[in-house]
Amino acid sequence: MADVTNDLIYDVMQVMQSRLGTIEEGVREVRGVVRALRTTVHGVQEDLHNLYEAFSALDTRVSRIERRLDIINVPAS
């Protein structure tokens, strides 16, 4: 079995520290991407909310027009 020396431990720790630095950099990049995606998803949710509001307003208007023109389809019971 090889002798474990302080120099060997130091070399291994340096390599580990370097790899940890690379991992930290990767995590920073992923955080940035996630932040951008979160902003995009928030925008899409806001757009959908606006579309639902517009659809609801149009549906209300069409219902009112149908009542005024007396063209409401009443299902047979």
C-alpha cells in the first residue's frame, strides 16, 4: 500500500478545490437560466390571464347580443 503523505493529500485537495470551483460556476450558470425561464413563464402566465379576461368579456357580449336578438339555443328537456 502506498504511503499517504501530506503532499499527496495536498495534491488531491487542490484537484478537488479546482473541480468544486468548476461546479460552482456551473451552478451559477444554471441559476441564471432558471431565473430567465421563471421570468418567461411569468410573462406567459400573465398573457394567458389577459386572454382569459378578453375571452370572458367577449363571451359576455355575445350572450347579451344573443338575448337581444332572441337567438339563444335552449336545449330541449
